[in-house]
Amino acid sequence: MPSKRVGRFVTPAAEAEFEKVYQQGLTELPTPAEIRDVPTDFGRVRTYRFGDGSGPPIVLLHGRAATSVMWLPNLATLAERHRVYALDLLGEGGLSVQTAPITGAADQATWLSTVLEHLDLPAAHLVGVSIGGWLACNQAVRAPQRVASISLLDPANTLGRVPAGLFLRTIPALLPVTSSWAMPRFLQWVNGGDPVPEDDPVARVISANLQHYRVALPPPAYFSDDQLRSITVPALVLVGGRSVIHNPRRAFDRARALIPNVQAELWPHATHSIAGQCATEVNARILRFLEA
């Protein structure tokens, strides 16, 4: 039965603590050219625009709990020649505010379509990492009218199923009595075992978000073979060879076998943190894909 709940911060004090970390992370980003809050049927979506380039517009969809701050390693380069829009995903901690339940993949496509329409983007290039990659793929499957292309950076539950171990590892990271030691270990595990600096602004936002905000979103629906075959827009898929959120080889093979017009690559050295870990390579690859 679909949830009737909406995402929320656990307490007002938790919201204040998260917002402090979030605002500190925002100061690390380039100065936005525009900030807009877009109304949708499911809540208000915070959007940031960077750059005024003549290149086609890029819309960035972040990973779970990462907010727009996660694009710190990517924004400056992408915005040199393009208008780049970073969204705080609806239903997650950030400055977007969910007001109505999101009950499934169709609702996810609906609110994102509304945002693209309000931003006057008739043909946007969607770039998503992890759950943001799922959102980009979902848009291409269910509402491609305003989608020019999709770039999926190690997308979650899209080309390969998320392992049960991910959820088991998340639990101690969320519990107040264990989060102090479990959260750093969880982030390091997601990062392919590589240590995550304590002062990293993206990691600090993710940590604060996971601890202080309770998501009430349905699990992302796994795409069928026929749904992937139905994608009509050009697609770039970059899979981290050291990713822990799916079997990398199977995800890569499934993308290459099923998605039409796909450029699929398996990067052996990359982890699920591919967008930040391999920022220089990722930025160059996205720009080359768009220019082609």
C-alpha cells in the first residue's frame, strides 16, 4: 500500500543542524546565477542555476542525501559553456520541501517534468548519479518529452539490483547510538574502501542528511528489459568497476545490450563515488558526449 507520509526532519533542532552543514557546503560552490523554488503537485523544488553559456542546458540530479552540494567537483567545468541547473531532489533533506506523498515512479516523473517546464527547458540533458541516475532513466522511460539525453553515473537499481547488504550497512549509520562510528565506515564502504576526509563538504552533508532526515519515498522501481529498450534519447552510462551498489560487469553488459543509442563504459578504477572521485574524467566525458 503506498505511503501517505512525506519526508521530514526528525526534530527542529536536527533541521537546524543539517541546514548549518548544508549552508557551509553551499559556500564552497560557485556563486549561482539564479536560485528558484519551483512549485509542483508534490512540493517545492529548490533549483540553482550556474553559468550563462550558450551550450544546451544541463540538469544535475544528485545521489541519495547528497543535495546540490555533491556537484562541487563538477559545476565549474560544466558551467563554462552551459547553463547548469542543480536540483535538491524532492523527498530528501535539502531546501526542497515535500508536501504530498510520492507513491511511485510515475509521481517522480511528474514532479521532474513540472520543474523542467517551469524552468522553460524544452530539451534538457539530464545528468544523474546513483538515485539521481535512476531519476534520469525514469524520466527517459516515462516522460521523455523534455529530455534531450541522459548521462547515468553508476545509477542505483537501474541496470543492476541494489544488494541487501547495502540496507543492512545503512541501519547502524542511522541509529544515534552507533552513528558516530558507523557513518564514517558506511561512507568509506560506499567509496570503495577509500577513506573519506572528515572535512569533505559533500561527505558532511550526506552524513548530516542521513542522520537528521527521514525519507518517505517508495523504493526505486527496477527497470524491465522492455523499459530500457524503450528509451529513445541518446544515453551515456558510466559504471564504476569498484561499485558496491550493483554487480558492475552485469550492469555494464545490461546497459550495452538493452539501451538503444547508448555509449556504455566500465571504468575499472572508479567507485560509486565516480562523479567526485573521477571528476576531471567525468566532466570531460559528459562534455564530449553532449558535443557529439
